[in-house]
Amino acid sequence: MDASIPATLSLAALADAYERARERFDYYAELAQKGDPVSILSARYLLIAWGEVWELLNEVGLYVGDVDAIELPPLSEDGGE
């Protein structure tokens, strides 16, 4: 596998993607902190959609945030909302 960076890499596009990832992570943290069932579910969907992107950016030195440091409360077990 070729590990070189393509010559067509756009730093402006990378900066834009990083900014969007930071915004989504901040929103994820906000939803997780709210703790209500709808917010928790929304945070879980964000984690599914963005988790790998956040991890990848963190690994290449573009720190987004520590997903493991944010604990999502469990969804209600009574089948409500």
C-alpha cells in the first residue's frame, strides 16, 4: 500500500473538514451532557457517523477530542422515549 500523500491534497479542504469535525464533536459532548433520552440517542448517532473521522484526525495530529472521556448515560430501560 502506498503511504504517500497525494499531490492534490487541499489544505483548505482539510481545514474545513477539521472545523466541521470539531463542531460535530462539540455538539456530541453537549448532547451527552444533557442526559435526556433524545439527546443521548442523538449523541449516539453522531458517534456512529463521526467516530472514525474523529479518531483518524486525532491520530494524524489534528486533535478533535477524546471520545472515550465522554460517557453517554444509558438509554432508559423501561422502553420509554
